[in-house]
Amino acid sequence: MRIPAWSPQAAARDPKLLEAILARRGGKYLNLDLMLLWSEPLARGWNALLGAVRREFALDARVREIAICTVARLTGAEYEFIHHWPEYVKAGGDDALRAKLADPLRAAQDAAFGEAERIAMRYAIAMTREVKVDDALFAEVRRRWSETQIVELTAAIAAYNMVARMLVALQVEDEGAR
């Protein structure tokens, strides 16, 4: 990691914020949290936003997670992929497809993934690579999902592009590397 992990000795933080992060994470900080906690306002906002994306959206979790995994592969955010692939599988995704996502462009055309997954992957690719989404692809997105689900899918892809950029720029390592 490019900066040392935050610690309570290095900088005091609001105990309620620390409790909220630990509650969302199941009682243990991730390395990402230990970077974010260098900025209390950032850690607070991040915890609220990403908590909502992961736990409050109406969007199908499998679709959300395949989109996040696509972002991770496109941006080289291996940490993100390691944390989200199991969530995709838990939501009903096929673990045997993991290797196929090494090439997201091919995976987005591969019939081994369901139609909704392929559309979500193509949408994540467009948003991540080009930012602008062409009208034909957006028409597919619109045919597949409600307005609420479109907003939530778009927000999940955008949020995890932000996550990927933090992870890659700061070279946040997987917890197994600690």
C-alpha cells in the first residue's frame, strides 16, 4: 500500500463512525477502510453510499455484482474483484465463469452468462471505458429494467469505478497480504 494503514493512535475518529463501519463489515476493517479513515468525512460518506449500493438497492444482486466485477477487471482493481466475485456467486452467479471474466469484452458476448448479465457487463464496459453510453445499448438497458433499476445499476457501476480508482491509485492490497 502506498500509505500506511490508518490506526486510532494515528488519528482519532468518531466512535459512532467506527462502529458503523465495523457493523457494515461484519466486525473487521478491510484495508480499504484503513485508507479511507485518514479522512473522516470521506469514510462517513463512503460507508453510507456504498452501504446503500450493496444492501438497499432493488436491483438484482447478481446483476449488480457482475457489473461491479466487470468494472474491477477493466480497471485492474484486483482487490475489488476478489471481494465481489464471491458476492456474485452467492447471489446465484456461476463460479465456473470466473476465468471468462478475465476478458470482459468477450465475456459480455458469451452465452454462458445470462442475458441480463451480458447487458449489465456491456453497460459497465461502456460507462467505464467510454463514459458515454450509446443509444442502442441504453435502449437494451431500458427494455430490461425499470427506471429505478436503471438508476441503481448506473449508480453501482459509477460508484465502483470510484472504488477502483482509489484502490488502484493507493495500491490497496488484499487483506491476505497483511
